Amino acid sequence: MTFHQFAYRNVIRNIRVYAAYFMASFFSVFVFFIYSMLMFHPEIEDGFLGNVPIIWMVVAEIILVVFSWFFIFYSMKAFLEARAKEFAILLHLGMERRQLSRLVFLETIIIGSISIILGIVFGYAFSKFFFMIVREILMLEDLPLYLSWEPFLLTIAVYFSAFILISLFSVHFSPERKVIDLLNRYKTIQIDVDFTKGKAILGIVLILGGYVLALLTTRSTMIIFSVFIPFLIILGTYLFFTDTTQYFVDRIKNRRFIYWKKSRMLPMAEQSFVLKNNGKMFFVMTIVTTLAFLSIGLLATLSSYTSQYDKLNPLGLIYKGHIDNPKENEHISSLVSELEEKELSYQLTRFTVLKQTSSFTKFEVEVFKESDINNLLVSYGYPLVRLARGEAMFIPYSEDSIKELSKKRVETVLLENDVEITIDQVYPELIFPSSIVSLNSIIISDVDFRRLVKPYSSFPHEEPGYHLFAFDIPQWVEAEGVGVALQQEVSEESLKEEYKLPYYYENAGLNYSYILSTYSLFTLLGLLVAAVFLLAAGSFIYFKLHTSLEAEKKKFDVLKRMGISNHELKSLVTKLLFPQFFLPWGVALCHSLFAFFALQNILKNFANVSIVKEVVFAFGFLILIEIIYYNLIRWRYIAHVRD
Amino acid sequence: MSVLHVQDVTKVYEGKVTNRALNQLSFEVDKGEFLAVMGPSGSGKSTLLNLISTIDRPTSGEIIFNEMKPQNLNSTELAYFRRRELGFVFQDFNLLPTLTVEENVVLPLTLDQKPISVMEERLGVLAERLDLTTILHKRPNEISGGQAQRVAIARALIHEPAIILADEPTGNLDSNNTREVLELLSNINRERQATIVMVTHDPIAASYCDRVLFIKDGEFFNEIHRDDRRQTFFQRILNVLSLLGGGQVGDLSSIRLP
């Protein structure tokens, strides 16, 4: 048997020992490869998304690489730790440390190669499926499977170098320990509890402070808080796991009537030991899990924003211009001809909107004519408006405003022309997107409208009214190519300090396609990164348990001899594992919930979207996954310690 | 009156190589007796102890505790039986490293969910008797081997079991601690009328007992009772051991290694 054969047989015959490590490596390669397939996709490279998303994809890919390196390094360390006794025997038999490094190196290369090959094979097999999902999300015509050397080369290069470097690194930089210590590992466990009361309380205070700030976040304080809150939370979480948890367990332990009752003693004592030794890992896990939660929650939010987009933007194209706009005819006819060229059916409604001064508010009010509005409503298929003389109706500017305005009743006089009206209704649907109508827009009857002869006079420099051209296009998404030049002009102007163009143009389809593709891409990136994060967070615990399994087994042996029934053993394992799993996850969940409170506040002022439903759904799904994962691990763990 | 009755017990380990570890072994242990079981490596001592501990079942034969047959109990009842009727002392102490000394001692009572007043009362008595009061709040890695074994003995006594099973209790101790632990065991045996079954390699340890049972290759070999002087008892044990080893007394030194 040569040395190479020894390494090879070590791996092949002990495949069960290596399984956990192998699975971790395999999954990293798998995700990375699929992702590279997308990144190098010719259609995506051609830039249907523009340059910005490509940069984000590269950033996400780098995060993925860094994290999976860290992940492999960690699992490698745990794996070596679990095999310390085996190595001690080899060293005892006279193996040199150099040879041991070579053994580990060879084994890592074998496992690494297998996981790279299988990861790529499975990755390639699944990439068509993945592309189908991407195609649906990005609403592309087609995203075919392709074969090119780039993703293969990238994956192999990244992971092969990772395996080589990590195996060299983890053997050479592991502290040299005496053979005797490795052989008697169980006896050399150090258990001292160290925490300070001050730090313990500080941890709680910092976290609570972060939460309170999150609740107080508004749009104006967003930027300062978004620097401050993560700082508070991260530091607080660190102290929480290194000191606070130990402090609490210690407080309980000092009360015998709680601590010694109902066989609580053993799990509690174990817990303080587990918390002390794994505080830093729990901290990393909590932060990683929080990131995963946040990215998933954010995605749910964005998807809700896109699904509500249709409702918030009922019109396909909108052109708004001053009454004396010189380019009006030119622009409208070009838009119409573009629409006809594309064979899109449309309904054009022309509005003349007049500004008047309301005696009630002493400010301007934008007045729409009943018959103009009804023209548009007919093409929407919405119920029509009927107003008698002296009656008026609010035009809602957002979903929320419908409710608010419906309670309002205003009697006012349009001062310039002395028209008395009573506004006591609101139209129950959004007619215009919020960027077009002012907050104070009303519809009045045609009779009253004809009486508005004198123009708006409160501010002579302001335009007394405007023309509005609303194109209702049933297939509005397909109109994204209409008036691109105009949109360009408008968006350039709106970046300037003062908007001086006499016209304004909005293409819902075009905006939608921008928003959708950007958000979908974020979705994709976020989901992949979150999947890797979640998997990693779970695996950290798994490896930790795996490493200490030998010692645990011995402990349970003693307990079994002393008389512990199967049922009690199970409940003991539950009490041992439950906090390890759900404490970091619970804290992460709590962090994310407060983060979403803040986000909800910001979005409310911004996009008028409620995210409660999506967040609840996303978190429910995550909790379900965690429970399944926990039960899986618990089941394996009980099976291990029982025999 | 016998507390433990081992009757025609045979244990066969099936597997690729069938191994008969115990063969038709019978003996009795009376209440308040301190019995040592001796025999060379592989003679079936550990198997016997596992069978008495009820964590293994005999292939044939019966083990009867106070007229009760644990073979007939299910696994939960067996666990309850062990925690109430049996006390264990191990060679490598097996104290749980995460618990303090006093917590280790009361562990059997917490498993059985006894009231705290009972725990504290018994703990006080035992700590006094076994000289543990100064180390009650230390952890197992902060105390010496002799102290650790005293803690283990306290743990074996606290639930007042019918029988204490000791597996090489002096195997990891130096000669001073060995003497201390053995004297402690024999004193407890006398004072509390505790029944002790001790498995050992060590003729010195065995010489503290009332009776020594020798087994070889899983079968009963010989049995000798204690007389007035420990010295002569020790000598007689050595004589039997030399017979056991096929006349080569020199074997003993290799046997004695833990």
C-alpha cells in the first residue's frame, strides 16, 4: 500500500465520516457554478439589463466566493478537529508532521476534486431549470442553455485553488499539540465561565437601543440611523452571546429551587458550557442568518412592489404640457404614430386642467372636467362619474388617500370665477399615477367647468393650467419602446435643479421594465446568497456537534448506565439542541423584524407599499425550513448517542 | 439473605466470530457483603458487570435482585430500576465535566426528581462523611484523582441503592489514594450495611473485601473468604492468582496495568 493509496482508501472507505464535509463543499460548488452559468450567459452579457446589474452580479459572486471559502475553511477545521484522535494514532505510530500534512492535503484534493466534478455535473444538469426560473422572473423571451468554457474554468479555478490553499493553511497553521493531549481529548476540556455583569447588561441595552432607533426611523433620519443601528446591533449581539446569555444561565443556576428541579440541572449546566465555548460562533451565525433573513424579506417586499405597480400606474403613457406648449402637436403625433407602428391599441384622452384658488384652503386646486374624466373611465372600464351643478369629487393620489378623502366634506368657492361647490365624494379607484396629479385635484360638472372663464390669479408667474394627454393601452408593458427619446429628455431635465421644460412625459411600460429587471436581478442574487448563508449557518452547528460527538457519546453512556430512560434521553437532547439552534435564529428573527419595521416606515413615505403580508410569508417559510432542519439534526444526533 | 442472585448465567456474543463470554456462572451476594470479582483479562468480568448493571441481557440464566427479575422489565422500567437500585463507581470516575462536585453528587436524585430538601439533607450527610465539604463548588477538572473517586462514591451512595457496582475503582489512583478509597468503601460497607460488588485486577484492592470470587474464561474458578488478618488474606489471593495464571506469577504485573 503506497501513501497515495492510503489516502485514497481513507476517503473511499470512510465515506460516511467525510459525508458532511463533502456535502458542504459540493453545495458551494453547485451554487457557484449555476451562478457563473448565469453570469457568463451570452444574452446577459449582451446587456439587456444595462451595466449596473452586471456589476452587482459580480459583487454578489465575490461575496459568494469569499463566503464559501470561509465556509469550506470552517468545515475543514471542524472536520480535522473531529479526527484529532485518528491523527494522534498516526503520529503515535511514527508519522511525521510533514507526512500528516501531505495526507490531509491528498485527502482534501480527493474530496475537493470529487465535489468539484459532481458540483459541476449537477450544476450543469440543473442550470436549464434555473434558467427557466430566471426567464420567468425577468420576463425574457428565451434563455437557452449554452455551452462555453468560461463558467467551467472559473469554477474549477476558484475551488481548486481554494481546496489547495485551505488544506495547506489549516494544517500548517493549526497549533501543534502533543500526541498525548490529542489521545485524551475528552479529559482536557476546559470549563471556566467568564463574563462580567457590566458587559452582560450593556449587550441588552445596545440591542434595545438599536430596536428603539429602528422603530423611530423615518425617511429623514434614515441615513444617520442606517449607520448607527447596525453598529449598535452588531456590538450588542456580540456581547449578548459572550456575556448576557451566560449571565442569565448563571443567575438561574444560583437558585436551587429552579435549577435542581425536574432534571433541569444537566441541560442547564451543559448550556452554560455550550454558550461559553460557542459564543463567537453563535454571534457569527446570528449575523449571517440576519443577513439571509433581510435579503429574503427585502425580495418579498420588492416583488410586492412590482405586483402592485400595475395598480399604482393605471396609464400606459402620459404626456403633460403647458397650455402654450409649442411642441405639443409634434410630440403627440409622433407618439401616436409610434403606437400605430407597433400595432398597439390605445385610447387617447385629452384633458384641459385648470388651476383655481380655493376659498377653503386659500391655495390652488386643479380642476378636471367631468366629461373628460368619463372618457378615460370608459376606456379603463371603471364606473362613470355623474355630477350635478355645484357638486365635486376628489381625485385620489394614492391608495391610502381614497380612505382619507372619503371622510372629508368641503364647501368651497373657486375664487377667480366665484363658483360655489361642495366636495363630498372621492373616486374609489386610482385614475392617475401620483406623479401626475397634485394632492388637491377635483372633478366638477361640465356646467360648472364652463363657468371657469377667468384664469388662475394667485401666483401670476405660475401656469394657469395644463393639457394632459392620457394614453390608455391595454398591453402597456409592450409599449416600453414608445417615446424613448422623449423620456430621455425628461429624465435628464428632472435631474437638474429646476424643471424648465414646458412638457413632461411618463412611460409606465418603460419604467416598469427598468424596475422589474433591476428588482428581479436583486431577487436572484439575494436568493442565492441567502440560500448559501442559511445553509452555512445550519452547517456551522452541525459541524460543531459533529466535532464534540465523541465526548457527548461518553457522557450519555454514563447517564444510560446510571439509569436514564429513552424518553428522558430524547428530552435531554432536545433541551441541549433547541437553544443552540433557535437562540441564534430567534435573535436573528427579532433583529430582522425590527429592521422591517424601519423599512416599512421608510417605504410608506416612499412607494406607498405595505410589506407585512410578504414578510410574514417569507418568515413563515424560513421558520418551517428551520424546524425541518432542526428535527433532521436532532434525529441523527439521538441515533448517534443512543448506540 | 441474598440481595443479588446470579444463576447459571451464560452470555454468548454472536457475530462473525461467536464468543462465549460467560458460561453457566452462578453465585450469590448477601446483604451487606463486600464482594470482589477477580480474573485475568478476557475472563468475562466486564461482561458480568454489564449484565448485573442491566445494560446487557444474559443469553440464558437469570439475575435476581431481591426476588425481582430485571429481565422482565421494559427499557424505561429498567432505567428507573438502575437509577433507584444501583450505584456505580467507575475506573475513570466519569464525573460530568460541566457540573460542579455537588451537582455531580445529587445527579441521580435530580434524574429521579426528588425534592430539593431531600437532596440537600443527603448531600450534607455524605459531604461530611466523605470529606467533600471544601470542594463542593469546584469542578471535576479542579480536583485530584482521589477526590474525584470520593465524589463518584458519594454519587453512588446518595440514592441509597440496594447494591453498589464498582468497576476497577482504584485503577487510576496512586497507592495512597487507593488505600484511602478502599478503606472508605469497606467502612461504608460496615457502617451502612451497603452491598458492594467490585471488579478488580488488584490483589491489594481485593484483600479489603469479605470474599473474593475468581473467574476464568467465563467460568467459576475459585472463591475465598476473608480471615482475621488482611496480610494472610492477601497472600491467599496471590496464591489463587498464580494458579489462575497457569503457575506463572510473573503474569500478574502485566495484568495490573490499567
